[in-house]
Amino acid sequence: MTPPLYADWLASSGLPTAHPEASGEQDDPDGDGMNNRAEMLAGTDPTDPVSVLTLETVPRPEALTDADRTEIGPGLRAVYFRSIPGRSYGAQFAESPEGPWNTTAVVTAGSGQTRLLFEASASATFHRVILAQ
């Protein structure tokens, strides 16, 4: 899926009317930590602070696909994240928040929340989700 040019996205987003002072690519009118360019690429709403690419600790069954509602097997853990159907995301892990980050999977979302499974580890690991280009 090719993201639209920023000008095209901006015109369809309603930002120039709702937030004329915060319509630049680096602006963040909803204060959610994602600038307008990141919101465009992620497919999230730049005027809604809840519409953000973020990990979630609790599943929202109504937002999951049937495949993501299956039982989690032994030795596995799950992370959930808000997603936009049709967008591709990369799951990464590291032993330190500074990295290096290793990509373990790239998935295309089928619903508003996606589950990623990873092997449980005795050592501490850090996880993040990135938008796959």
C-alpha cells in the first residue's frame, strides 16, 4: 500500500480547517506523540489522541481477527498493538532499550488490533512495533 503524498493526505484529513496552525508535517495537533507525517504513514487520525500506533498489554477481543483469538501455546507470550487493516508492521525486540533491534516478524493487519507471539525468555527483553514500509 503506497501512502499518499502529504498534500493529498492533508486535504482529505480536515486538518487545515480544524487545526490551521498545526497542519505541518512535524506538527502534532492531538498531542499523542506522533507528528502528522507519522500519522499519515500509520493511517491514524491526527486529531484523535487515542488513534496512535502503540503496544497494548490487554487484548480487545472485539478488535482481533479470529486467528488472533486462538489460545497462546506454552512457552509463548503475546503483545498486542493498535493497527490499521491492510497496513504492514514489523515486530522488533532487543535486550536493551537502546538496541540493537532485531526484526522477528512482519505482519499485515487484518483488524483494529493485532497480536504478535514471541518465545518467552528468562532474560528481560524489550519489544516495539514499527510501521513496515
